[in-house]
Amino acid sequence: MFLFIDNYDSFSFNIVQYLRQTGREPLVLTNDNPRLLDLATDPELEAVVISPGPSSPDKAGYCLEFLERLPHRVPVLGICLGHQCLGLHAGCPVQRGPRVMHGKTSRLEHDGTGLFRGIASPMTVGRYHSLVVKCPDDHPLLEVTSRDEDGEVMSMRFKDRPWAGVQFHPESILTPEGLRLIANFPKAILRGMTMASILDTLADGRDLTQEQAEQAFAALMDGKMTPAQAGAFLLTLRAKGESATEIAAAVSCALERSKPVRGIAGDYVDIVGTGGDGKKSFNCSTATAIVMAALGFRVVKHGNRAVSSSSGAADVLESLGYPLTLDAEGVRDSVQRSGFAFQFAPHFHPCFKNIGPIRRELGVRSLFNLLGPLINPSRPTHMMLGVAKPELVPVIAEVLAQGGYKRAIVLCGAGGYDEATTFGPATACSVTNGVVEPMEIDPQALGFEAPASEDELRVETPLEARRVLLDVLAGRGPKAMTEMVALNVALCISIFEPDTDRMTCVRRARRALAEGVGLHIVNSWKKS
């Protein structure tokens, strides 16, 4: 929710129009509306603008009481009277200035940060006021960011929260760069927030705003967090539960810093589990991907070495002779030649060098288990993604819905696996061109029998993981593992062929496994 507090000013409508031009649709309430006091503590409140107005800040309705109640994490922009409200809230006197400035312009020197990011200095501004905030340069809470030729405060920001004020009117025709300044709110001032405030937000169990999340993930990926901050950030995120907004911000930050893989035409899929289920199960998603490639569907996987399992996709593929050193051109050649390609995440995400050591030291699931499948640099058109907790299914489905996929399935297998299992029905959602719908996956209805125990799906060492994968691909693998792969292959076929009867997909999957077609893909790596 984006809140605009109207101090009964004739300029308020102009400011609201500027906000709408920058993509916001604010809720407008007048300063005497008692609803403001409830909204001050509403967890849905994302940002606040306090408008200009007549009179003085101590007579601005509920504005001062609103600021007293407002959590420090919520960004605030005060304009003219709103700016004076912020100054009075911080303990600064508001007095009559040396000159009445109505319809006058001034040239301001500023530091180019916060609200002034991307705006040349000096800056011409339009002024309509007679009162000014008296704030010394050494104020404990406020930092003055510009003064006029008389030394009066024209803008300021808080040192401990994303609150900023401007005495001038950015919406005035006398302020040519006013729209740019408005567009900088709140993102630009959130960049100056301390990591401590972000950690406090998470520790209180509150979701980060998009701007907070983008700032935190940018700092993490750019190596600007200390190891202690990074560990605390990832663990408090996990304890709270990652929101779709937070995950989407992480995806955006990672892809901005990745080496893209372009030029793969047509449809192709990534098949991946997030890990973190603690099951030490065999490499089901990798086996599924290889069989899908053998069936003629193109697969472009993206992954890393094991973090919370016995053997990750990169580990087992490397043991089978697949090169992990491929660049973008090599990935394109691999998928063209065999229908299968694997992108080793560290080669395509250099920023992960700042994160890998922290993940290894933590040794538990973090957001980066969720993130890996979502930042495939080749941007696949289809996806089958398994998560370790049922409650993550709708969250990740919403993230995929924003990612431009044609079709995808997000699921959590029965027993808490990050692939579909034959233990029982999965929790699942389908994503079709941005539309998320719940999906039924009942293995028993498809003719699968549940294994006796989880031990039938477990591997203990990388060597065992390699052997089991080869046996499954050759058609001589353990029944429980082979059936689990068949189920996942059938589901993946249905992503590409939604109108094909699911039992038909199951028969095709079982036949492919029995005939050992996946070994053709593995053998092609040895010839290349």
C-alpha cells in the first residue's frame, strides 16, 4: 500500500499525478482522517508521502501522531509542510524564514545521493513557503542534504531510517527535475538503509519490501556484506519464510549480474529440485532430464555441486564425463548436438563467489537453494521445479508466473521430497502463461506403488550416486528409483503435451527407461 497524506493543499493533486506517472497508485487520505492512525502500523504499508499544506506542522491533523506510530522501516517523503512535520518530529524547531518564498526559485547544491540520485547539481527548485526547519549540521538524527543561499535547510534525511524531506515543491513547473526526484522515492533512499534495519525487519517476522530486498541482495552478491551479516540475513530469511517479492528481487539481482546464454531457439526445459530436503536421495531430476533429452525434448539444466545432499547435479554429471567448463557457446552446441546441456552455476554467476563459502559454512537450506533453478541464464521456456516444503509451492509458482515461462510445474513430493515421489499425492501447482492453478498429482491413480521406505531412494556416497544413475538409465536400476524417475518423466512430458493423457505419458516414460535410451545421451558425451 502506497499512502498519500493530503494536508488540504492545492498542489496535492499534482503530486499524486506525478506518483501515478512513476507507476504508483496511492491511497489518498486527508490529514484529519482517523484511519491514518491504524494504517501507521498496517503491515501492508509500503511507503508514505506527506503533502504540502497551509499553516504549521503542529496543526497538520494526525501527521505527527502518525509519524510517532509509524515503524522506522517504512519509507517517508515529506514535501514542504510534510518536510516540516519530519523536522518537528526529530526535535527541530520550525520557524519563520528570513524571506517569504511564494512562487520563487532557488539554485541548490546537493550531493547527488538519495532523492537527488541522477540529478545534476546545482538544481533549480520552486518554493512556496514562509516557514523553515532549523537543523544544525551535527544533528544526531538528521543529515542536511541541501541549503539555500541564506543557509536555510532545503532538504534533509534521517540517519537511521528511510525518511527524507524537501522544503521545495518537486511537482511545480519551477522545478524541472521534480518528476525525477519523485521517481527516486522510495528506492533511492532505501539504498542508504543500514543492514541492521533490514535484519531487524526480518527478525520481527516481517517481509522486506521490494526495495529493501533488492538492496540486501545487491549487497550480498557484490560482496559488500560481512560474513556475519550474510549468514544472519540468509538464516533470518529462512526462519521467517521467503516471500515471492523477496525471491523475485533475488532473481532479478542475480540475473543482472549473470553471463547470459542466448541463441537457443524453440522450446526447452529445466528439470530441477531445490535441494534442502535432507533426504540424501539419488539424482532423480538429473536422471529425468537425461531421459527427457533421449525422448527428443531439449533440456538445458542449471545447477551446482552438492550443498545438502550426497551428490549434486554437477557432481554426478562430471563423474559421467560431462564437461563443467562450457561457456555460452558450448552450452548452445551441447543442446544442439545431444538435446541436453548443463550450465555450471559458478561459471555463469561470478557473483556467487561471494556466496558459496557462506553457504558451505551454513550447510543448511537457504534461499539460494530456491534461487538456483530460477536464475537459469539460458531462460528456459518450460520448467519442472521441486521444492522441499509444501508451503513453498504457491510462493515459487507465483515467482515463475512473473518469469515469462510458457508452462511449468512446481511440486513438493509426498514425504517432503523436492521431486515427485510414489509415496503418495504431491502438493503441486501448474503455471501456464502467467496463470497459477492448483494441480493434482496422485501416483497411485497412475498405477505406481509406494516403496517400503525412504531407504530405497537413498544414496550415501558420490560413487553410489553415479552407479545408481547409470543403472536407472540402463533399465536395470532399483525398482523404487526407476518408478520415481518414470513418474517425473511422465509429468515433464505433460508440461510439453498438456492434452496428452497422463497414463499415456507414464507408459512412454516406463518404456524409455526399460529400453535404456538415456544411456545414448551419456555415451554422446564421451564421443564429443
